[in-house]
Amino acid sequence: SSYYAPVMPSSLCKPRRLYISFSDVGWENWIIAPQGYMANYCLGECPFPLTTELNSTNHAILQTMVHSLDPEGTPQPCCVPVRLSPISVLFYDNHDNVVLRHYEDMVVDECGC
Amino acid sequence: LSTRESLLLKSLGLSAKPSPRSPAPVPSVLWRIFQKREIPSPWSPGREDACRVEEFNVPGNIIRVFSDQGHFLHSGGPRTLLCLEKHLYFNLSVLEDGEQLTMAQLQLQFGHNSYRAPGPGQVFELRLYHAPPPSLRELPSPAASCRLLLAQSFAQLHKSLLFNLTQVGRDWRTPSRNLGLVLEISVSSGARSSALLGRPPGNFCAGADSFLDASLLVVSLQPGQCKASRKKR
């Protein structure tokens, strides 16, 4: 027998909207553009049984099974980014040079378990 | 928070939080590239190879524009056909270890905005020399002890001139090898002949004195921060 608790669709693992403003972190005087960007983040549960929409690894499927048998001993799998995209940032460096730099993995596009 | 911020800045390739003192205007070429990446066109929606700078057709994920830190050696006067002599120096020491310089382009900008055909006094000769070591700089004519890098003629109607300095830029990554360049702009030989016919030479430098600025655009690749592009099956 396994422990099963229904999960609301809204609490499933998925990307949530997060706008990062560079002025909020005090970087507005050296970052020229963008002033901020939609970075997003992952949040939600990875419950048993894992469906295909949850982008789960084989390991996560097994972990949810073990978790359902022993909720105290084994945690649920984590909800993490599985696809990220880059952005370009235009800024002044420590020597007042203007730099346009490409940064990988800055925006969460998809989450998974 | 400051420790976390330092770690984050380091991961962004910065040793400390920049605090620009005299920030230069953003070069238009960087704005164009940035905006193109921000709003991809319907014909090129994907970022197939984010570690390539399509505008210059070279590998790279970092584009820097260095301001010139050299000083004027000579400005044209009425009695000379040498209109301008300037030391050009760009501090490339900010490039990180492991970063590969793939392109360096020198841009010389002039302030004039004439679309008239160049007259005999509006054609100039431009020479770029490797700057001499400090021990030879006290000579009466520093350029005489310099190795010529390139020479070309240009007309007044050019607003800017571009030169490929990729190989030179690679050498400049070693600070001891980076002595900079000497830029020399003089009146062309044709104008010299006219000068010999009695025209006042001071008039011939008019146009070259509109020299505004020199900058070095450097494209580099930090391979550790570039994912290999995966092809769809």
C-alpha cells in the first residue's frame, strides 16, 4: 500500500513569474541594459504518480514511489529548472569600458522534477 | 550580502562591483547588437549559436569597447604638414584567463560631416606605428624609431576609419608587450606638391583636426560559458 495525497494542479511543479530589476539589487549605475528581465523560478510539488507534463527523470519517478511508501524517510523529488535560456547584458566594467556580454542560463523556461 | 554579491559578480566575470567614474557613451554598434538580440526578427527567431557574433562573423560571447588612454604627441600647426601625432593605448589586461581574443578592430572617428568630393587639400595620409619602448620616446621624433604597422590615404569625407588589429590585440594581452601605437596623420603627397607651389600649409591640415576619438572593439570567447549547440534529431 502507498500513501497518496491529491495535489491541486496549481501547486504542481512549474515556472513562476519573477521579474528581476537590477535597481532592486543596486546595480543600476553600471548595468546599462536591460534594466531588468523576466527571470522566473521553479516552485511546486513533484507528487506520485509523476505525469509526463512534469518533465520528470527516471530517478524522480522512482524517488516518488519510494517517498509514497516511506514519506518520513525519503523526500519528494525537487522542482528544478530543466530548460534555461540566455540573455545579453550591456554594462560598464571596472575600467569604464562598455561591455556586451552573453550569459547562459539566465531565464527559466521550463521546470521539472 | 557582500560576500554573496562578490561571488555573483565573479560568476559574471567581474572582480568587483563596477562604479563608472567617467562612463563613455555606448557605441552605436553595441546598441544595435544588443537590440537585435533582445528582439529577434521573425526570420532568425532562435539563438542557434549564441557564442558567435554574427555581425563580425567570429566566435565570441563578450564584446568590449576600450577607450583610448593615449595622449597627443603633436597637433598640426601652420608650419607643418604633419597634422596630428597621437599615442594610442588600450588596456587589454581586463581580459580574463582562458578568454580567447577572436577580433580586435580599431575605429578612428572624425567630427566632420562633409559630403563634398575631396579637394587636393582634403586627402591625408594615415600611418600607424608600433609605439617605441619608453627609452626611445625622448627622441625628437618618436615616430622615426617606430615600426610601421600600416599606412593608407583617406579623404575628409570619411567619418570613421576601421582597421583590423586582431593579431596586434593578441600580443597586447601580455602587458609588457602592450606599448600601444603611434597614430600619425599628415597631408598627402599631392597636397605637399601644392604646398611647395606656395599655398599656405596651415590650410591643408583643416579636416584632420576634426579627429575626435579612437576606440578598440574586441570580441572574445570564454569557452567555459558557452554551451555546445545541440542539433535536433
